[in-house]
Amino acid sequence: MSNPRQYKIPDWFLNRQKDVDDGKHSQLMSAALETKLREDLERLKRIRSHRGIRHYWGLRVRGQHTKTTGRRGRTVGVSRKK
């Protein structure tokens, strides 16, 4: 459905609510949606917001704890005493 507003679908059901560029509600499809999401992340990184910096560093963005979970890379083993 390319134009859901014509069928009186409510704004909260659309996947692009209150766009930062024009402030309108819209429904985006496949490639356009991916492009907009990428532009949003680039904007967050460019303005150096907290979320943008976390995205840039590859860390969790939504407030999760990161002390023990979400570790990546090679694991370091522990050697036992003989």
C-alpha cells in the first residue's frame, strides 16, 4: 500500500512519523526506508549526539548494561595453577 493516508490509516501505524526534514507522517517502502534509516544514523553521528556516538563506537544504544553481555572478539582463557 503506497498511500495509506488515503485509506484513513492512523498516524501511529505509519513507519515514518514526524520526519525530521519536513515534519510529515509517511509510509516508506524497502529501499527508501533503508536510505532514510541510514541518513538518520549519519545525522546522529554528524551532530555528535549520545546515540550517534554509541552507533559510531558499535556499542549498545538503548541503555542496556554492557559490563558482561555484548562482548565481541576473541575470548581470553584462564590458565590454572599446577
